[in-house]
Amino acid sequence: MDLDLRKLRYFVAVAEHRHFGRAAQALFIAQPVLSRQIRAFEQELGCVLLTRSTRSVELTPAGKRLYDEASRIATVVDVALRRVREAERGEQRLVVAFSAGLQVSHAIRAFTATHPDIEIDVLPLPWQERDAPLRDGRAHVAYLRGPFDDTGLRTVPIGHETKVACLPTAHPLAGRPALTSADLDREPILDVKSRRTASLDEKFELIASGQGIALLPVSIARSYSRPDLVYLPVTDAVPVPTCLAVPESDRSHPVADFLDIATTALRRQAADTEREPEER
């Protein structure tokens, strides 16, 4: 079955507005037309997406799943169309994603020195995203921390990062030069299991207000300095691996060349950083 992207866009509008009339206004079409298109879409998919009442519209389990997938589908289509237009204009572009705190600028400078005709875009990754931009096409290559699902990806190890504990300055442990995992046994740890946060800023605000502490890679501590927080080395914490990652299916010359150059540059940078004294 072919997916009708226009009908998918109509469905997303109804799902977001939870009202056919408001969705129709947002789409600049008549409400009866929208209703017919949604019914046709449900018939094509063979499942009910919406439950309708005189006052509101609710998503069925199938509708909720489709709505969750819709943004990813739209992103893949948008990226594909952008790359088609770039190819038609003869443009070459490389999008490099990177996790918070990791610095990829040195690798980009090394690459552009030998590939000045290729335009580079950078994509800072939100705290909760890792490999997603490689899978939906937003990025060609990414500088990431492990672990993550590397199925379908080619990964090249770069180095390891030590972990530090992030605490508010008023915390009883804040005056120590270093900590062990045992020191933190009774501390509330802010992580994805206990409390998912949408951004690093949100996490730091929670820590500063006394809601808990966090274990972070040292590069994040170096990149996000705040007077109301302290970062202390955790001497027995397991280091965090870093790597470059690209889709296995992408064998283009720009990506392969960037991977070779960036691997050398970033490994050298990681080795130099590991030799530096830990920031306290």
C-alpha cells in the first residue's frame, strides 16, 4: 500500500487540534472535505484512527501510534526532497551531528582544508537524541557517546570520557576534592530512569534547586559552567565511550573522507584532553 502524504498531513492536523473544524481552518480546506479525506485514509489503512463525538476527537491506539510515527515520516520526506534539490543544483553538503559537550570543530576544520567545495552544517543533538538523526536522514555523520543502538550503523571508536558528579554548591559533599560511587549511594540521581528531562538546562535547574544530583561526562561539565553548581570527579565511575557513527548504507565519498579525517583529528583531540588535569 502507498502512503498518501497529503492525507497523513490532514490526519496530523486533526490529531493536534482534536477538532475537525479547527483542523480544517488550519489547513485552509472545508470541514466536509477533511472528514471525507480522513475516512478514506482510515479505509486505505484498514484501521480506525479517530473516535469522533459532537464535542471532540480522540485518537485510537492505532491513531496514537501513527501520530508518533508521523513526525519521523515527515522528516525523512523533507530531508529526501532537500537532498534531491541540492543534487539538482550541484551542491554538496555534509551535516555533522554531535552530542552535548562534544566538540567537532577541529575535525571540521581539518576536513574543509582539503574539501573546501563541500558545505558543512552542524546539528547539536538534544539530550535525549543520539542515533535518530542518522536514521531519519537529518545527519550524515555523528559524534556520539555510547551506549546506543548501533544496528545499521558503522561506528568508529574515538576515546573515553570520565564521569563527574554535578551537585549544588550547598550540598554537603560539594567541598570534597573527589567522590566514589559509594559516596553517592543514598543520593537521588537524576537520570532517565528516575526523572526524564527535556534538556540539560532543565536538568541543571533541578540540580541547583536541590532536587537531586547527576553523573555527567566531563566534557559537559567543561561546556556548562554555573556558579551554583560544582563538578567533582567520581574516581571509580565507568568511563563513557565516544565514537563517530554513519549509516552503513552511506558509502559516498564525502562521508568516507570525513570519517577518515575526523577519526584522526578527534582521536588526537581526545588523547590531549585525557592528559589534561581534571577540572574541579
